[in-house]
Amino acid sequence: MEIAIVGAGVLGSIFGVLFAEKGFNVTLIEVLEERVRLIAREGLWMTRPDAERTNTKISITSDPSSVGVKDVVMVCVKGYHTRSAIKSALPMIGKDTIVLSVQNGLGNLEAIAEEVGAERVIGGITAHSGMPISMNEVRYVGGLGPLLVIGPFEGEPSESFKNMLAELQSRELDVHTAPNINNVIWKKLIANVSTNVVAALTGLTGGQAVKHEPTVKMIEGLATELAKVAKAKGLDFPELDDPLAFALQAFASTKDNRVSMLQDVEAGRPTEIGNLNEVIVSEGKRYGIPTPFNEAVSLLTRGYEERNRLKPKGEDPANQPEDVKAAIRGEDLSSVKMSIEASPLAKALGIKYTLFEAGRAEAEMPAGPTLPNFLGYSHTGALFTLAEHVMSAAANSIGSLGYPLNCELQFLKAADPALPVKASARVIDTQGRIARVKVELMQGGEEIADVTEMLYLRS
């Protein structure tokens, strides 16, 4: 069975690896050329729930018309990209192709059905999740329940659906069917609507949020409103009788994972609020059910999105060397490394790179007499300079010039100026022209600081 996965983000990457490992012919479709080049060159890394780290060579392209017709086209993009994604995927969809959506929220199946016909559309949900580690690595944290629960969007299961299910189950993948996929989608919606936005607005992980009483009250308000709307629509399944318990169980299972909507607001991307909480608000109005909790968080999230949209974009300075720009565009990493190490601050601090590859960089700053501050610790300005250097190296190693937009810096321990400091940076995620880079500073085997920086990538 040949499978195309539209969207090589965290979820698409996880499914791509799991399917490829079971022997399926998998092709990832990804619009971001930097990620396409990196995965094509180095493969896809995945850290599993048991901490095992594996590398999978997998086909990836930005051109759906180049891969031919597939048996299954799996849609793993954000809800606001569904229509454009399915239109671009049409060259891969033949008369017997199944189109499977495993997206969050509502409205995705309807949008896909408008393009390809309801009879070939399959709805699916997964409670499994992960986090980006770099542009070609994800951390798979697992989740509650089966890997996939699927069912036809409309009507009875087709022969193509039955064949797909048999193929997946024969390879020992934990895939179940549901007679009413709408109930299953709304069951997952309880968790998505009541917890994703709470994580996005508070910055809390699931493990932290379920122990915080005010946050639990917010989750309860959101989940209770959803349950009332679902019952008004004629839906009936056990979780609607105690939506808070289900939401808390699902949220707690994510542990220290930063859920997708939190990742979105941190990276300056649009969120899926339109497919989640705003749907509850509109459906509540339709049935005459007040939804003040969902309306409030929807408005606040739109405010976050507007803040991110208004952030200034980088401008090319007039004195920027053309040879350096050409090296970045051509991913000539040896030339980029030489330029960064030759900068005055890097030379003054003795910063040298021990690793420099697409999306990743590591460097070391030696001990020295100029490092102590008036208290005898390493000056934080020197540590930040080291962090900025490796951040810039990683961000400018993927074919585009990166300009910093904002930075979050956390010092965990004072640094000893008599010991060298090691820094490692990796591009965690990109969306369009926005990239996020994570930097860790280590001394004596202990982490002393971490930095998360958001950048604008010039085309």
C-alpha cells in the first residue's frame, strides 16, 4: 500500500516513520523547502517514549504532482491549511484513493469532501502526540488509547476503506474503527477545546496544569460548554456526562509535552482556534447555549495571533556582505562557519565551532581572564554572546538569512569563568518564514542556561 502524508510536521513525521517501519511505501509532502532538503539528505530522526532514537530514510517532496497516484492520502496539516492542502494533493488522488484526515477540530472533513467527494473521505483521530526537536527530528511521547480510530465520513465502509484497514492491522498497527466517527471526533474535541487553548494562554504543560486549581476551573468551564452543545446536536457518548474527568485524563497524559497550540503561539504561528473553540461558540449560538468561556479564550487567542502578526520583520542592512549572503543561500556551511568565527566578538571570546551542519551548531567558549564580572562569575553578556553566535549559525544554515524577532533567556546556574562553556543550537521548527531556535549552554556536564529565539527567515 502506497501512502502520501500531506504535512511533515510533528504528527505527519511520526506517522511517516511508523508506517515506513512497517514496510509501507511512504512519501511526505512538505511545502517548506528547507525541511525537504534536510530530511532528504539526513533522514528523519525520532526519539521514542522509551528514549530510543532512530533514523528513517523516507521519501519527501514539495511537489505532489511528482509522486503519482497513491492508495491513501493522509492529511496532517493545520485546519486553516486544509483547503489549500487538499487542492495541492489532487494529483495524488485517483478513483480508488482514500483520503484520511487526522486533524484536530471540526470542518476539515467537510472541506476535503467538497474537493474529492464525501464517499472517499475517512475521518480519524489519534490521542498520540509529540514535540519538535529539530527540523528533521521529533520526540514521540505516545498517548492514550489506540494509534488511530477511523471511520467513513458518510455512508457504509467502501472496499477501499476495508482494504486499507486490513493492511494497517495486518502490520500490527493499533488501528480501530468506529461506527460513528462523528462521536469519536467530538470525544477528542473535549480534550482539544478544553486544554489546548489553556496551554497556549498559560504556557503550562499538561502535567503542570492539572495540578493548578484555577486552571482546572477554566478547563471545566470550556469542557462543560462543549458537552452542552454536543448534546444539543444529538450526540451521545459516555464522556459527555463527565467531560472534565476526560479532559484532565487526556491533558495529564501529555506530561511535559508542550501541546501544539502552545507551540504555535510561542513560534508566532496562527493557531487552530477557528476549528476548535470558535466552532463551539458558533454552534452554541445556533442552539441557544451560552458559551462565555469559549468566547473569552477565542478572543484572547486572536489577540495573541495579532501580536505575533504585528512583529517587525528583518530588513537587509545596506552593508551586508554579498559573499556571505551567497554562502547562506547556497548552504556553503564551511564559508558561513568561517564568517561567523571571524566576527570581532567571536574572536575576542575565542569561540570555536565543534559542529556545524544544516539546522544545528555546537561551539565552545574557553575560560579566560576577561570573563569574570564584579562578583567573580562569568559575565552574562559573554554567555549571551556565545548563545547568539550558535543561534545565528544554526538559523543561517538552512538556505535563508535569519533575523531575530524575540528571545527568551533563562539562567539556571552561575557560570565559573575558570571553566569552558559549551553551546548547542538547533532549529526546532519553522512555519513559512518564521523559525524557532533552541540553544543550551553547558558547563562541567550541567546546563547553565537555555535560550529560545524566534527569527524571521528572508526569502
